Amino acid sequence: MKILLTDDCPSIIRCVKMLCKVWGYDIDVAGNGIEGVAMFEQNHFEYDVCLMDINMPFMDGLQATRTIRRVIKEPYTPILCLSGDEYMAIEAAKAGMDGFIYKPFNIKEFQRNLLVYSAKITKIHKINNKIVFTKEKPVDKAESMEAVKYKEQDLEILEIAGQEKAQRFLTHPNTQNHMSHKLIGEDKELYEFLDFAPGRQTIVHLYKHNLLATRRFVNPEEFEKRKIAAFEELKRYTTVCDAKKKEDTLQ
């Protein structure tokens, strides 16, 4: 994860940099809104989330956020307000910020916010007949809000680009890892997973050769049984398959 922190408070900067080092995150620091806008424009493709203070010299966080939202359209990067004034939450949202973190913050809640708001879309497609997995940032605020909503439920949006139009599913976060081990590591031709999309809870069959995905509806009792079994299996797959050792590639 890579973070842009825009804040002029030395103690906050030291604290956030220390936490990022412990968690293994990369961080850039801007000391005011003008610097923050400049760094965001230059590196916005790299940032997973931006932390924005309100009261800063030269340009405050509200104006900086309005400038960023006007200039940078996509991909979308969530901006979280850092403030000791909870009444600024409304103004922050009006300016284009996506969430609010009250200072001083709880460390566990702070990390949870970073993980949730940095939610991405997992995409699967084929290049030169090889399966490629990518994690892509949302294209706009609506897609970001959708990804964040499901991330809060420990679910992830999965998009499969088959022969026809791309299909989207709602899956366990480790589904991509498990899928890579089965389709690439074990060279399976068929992969089965669960789709948790509201009102559409189904079993999905994914065919490796053409990335065709078909759904099979089951009754709620069977789906719940399969869910319990799948979660037990998926929690063991915390990393993707090492595709360098296989014929397929995984990015």
C-alpha cells in the first residue's frame, strides 16, 4: 500500500510514518495543501489512499481536495480527512473527501480505515492465452464506494473478462489466491467459487480455456453449507501461486 499524507503537524507525521513502517506501507508526506496537490497530480496512479489534514498553511485541506477532484478524474483515489474537529466531517464530504478519521485516532481503527478505503477490483483476463490477475483502482467515486462497502463486509469485487462482456461477482478476498493455485498451480480446467452478490447467491463455474463463467442457483441451505466449507478452505490461501514456475503468468 502507498499513502500520501498531507499534514503540517510534526507529531502526526512522525506517528503515521512510524505506523506505516511497522505495517510495511510506503508513504509520501506533503506539508501543506499546495504540496499535496502537486504530489497527488504527479503520483496519483501510485497512491492507494490520501490522508488530508484541514488546517494547513498556504492551502487548506478542503481547497486541496476540491482541486484534486477537479483535476484528477480517474483512477479514483479515496481521500480521508484527518481532523480533531468532528464538525468538519460535513464540510470534508462536501469538498470531495470519502471518510473522516478523528485525531487523536485509535491505531486499530486507523489501519482498518486504510485497508477498507484502499479496496480495489480484482480483474481476470487473458493475454497471449495466459491468465493474468490484476488489482485495479476504482474508476470513479461510485465504484470506490461500492468496493469499500463490500470490503467492510470482508468481501471483494471480482471481474472476469471472458469471450463476451465482462462479468462481476462478489467473492471471498482469498478467492483470487485459491483460483491461481487451482488454475495455474494445479493446471485445473474448471474452477468453482461462490458469488455472494445480494439476491444472487450462486455457485459459479469458471472454465479456464475461455474464461466463461456460468451460474447455478441453489437453495439457501445448500449455499450456506458450501459457504462454511469454502471459508475453511479459502482461509489457508493467503498468497497467490508463484506463476513464474508455471506456463501461465500471474501479475
